[in-house]
Amino acid sequence: MQLFRLDASIRTEGSHSSQIADIVQQEWCDVHPDGRIVTRHLGSDPIPATAWPLAVNATYTPPEQRTNEQVEALALVAKLTDELLDADAVIVAAPLYNFGVSQHLKAWVDMIIADPRMSAEVGPLEGKPAVLVTARGGAYGPGTPREGWDHATPWMRRILADVWKLDLRVVETEFTLVGVNPALDEFQDLAADMRKAAETEAREHGRAIALSEAAA
């Protein structure tokens, strides 16, 4: 069995989304102790901003006329897509940045969509178990002042579940800036409860995707 994990936090240490994803991964490992884990960290190893336009333009260029940069971009597209296609389960850990999707994650998605194997008609990822872990510094739930300001999670659900047709489970945690931003100190208990709930959900989803594979 093989697990693919993607981290999109710009933090290599102390990332809330990565910490929750660690729980999901551990549950998967408990079921598949001999399983292989392939990781990609977009924060420490970002995809070049020029890669996607090079890859797209290369598809309209005869192979013999492609530049070295276009060839390299297409090779990266294939590599990124292979990591998904070769996996039996997927974890994506992606925090909310500036109310939307980080450029790192958007670049990764754009590259994979550029691969002809990812055609909607083919649907190579359909039914594959996946967990999306997302963390938000503030509160964006119903009734909060910033309800509806999270423009990332709906987009990620759209790509992962609706476009790629992964069997998606989602873990969300909020108020991760409590303890960092003094203005949020009054929400310490609520933040702790949210974190505990997210950890519980992460354990449940991690075991679920592992057992889903085992039964396949």
C-alpha cells in the first residue's frame, strides 16, 4: 500500500495543518505498517511559478519544437501526477492564507490538471480515499463576523471531490492563532475544544481511509 501526502503550509515547523495530518498519517501507518509513504512539501519545495504556463504552451507545441524549459515542465507535470496516481490513499494538508488558496497549492493543482491523464472523462482518481486537513487562524463558521470569508475550503473540496472524484473526508480546525494573537486570548478554551475535536476526527478519518484500502 502507498500513501501520498501533500503539505502546503509555508511553515516547516509548528504548522497546525501538518500536525493534524500527522495524526491521519499515523492511523494509516497503524493499519499498514509496511506501507510506503511519498511526501511533497510545497512550502519548502515550491513549484516554480513559470512551470504551469510552460507546460500548457508545450502541449500546443510540436515535440521537436519544444524548448528545454517546456520539456522540463512537462516532466514535472508527469512526476506530480504520478505521485497521485501511484497512491492508494491521499492526505492534503492546506491552511487558509489571506482568505484563499495559497499560491503553492494552486500551482500544484494547475500542474496536475495539465496532465492529459487527468481528463474528466477518464477519472483515474475516482473513489480513491483521501483526507483534506485545513486550518484557519480565526473563526469563519456560521454566525461569526467572517462567515463566508473562507474561499479556500470550498475550492479545495471542488477540486478534490468533484473534479478529481476522490472519496474525500475533511478535517477542519479554527482559531489556530489563539495564543499567538493577544486579541484572541478570550477564546482559549474554545480553541482547545476545536483542536481536540479536530484530532479526534483526524484519527477517525485516518483509520477510515486505511481500512477502505484494506477492504478494496
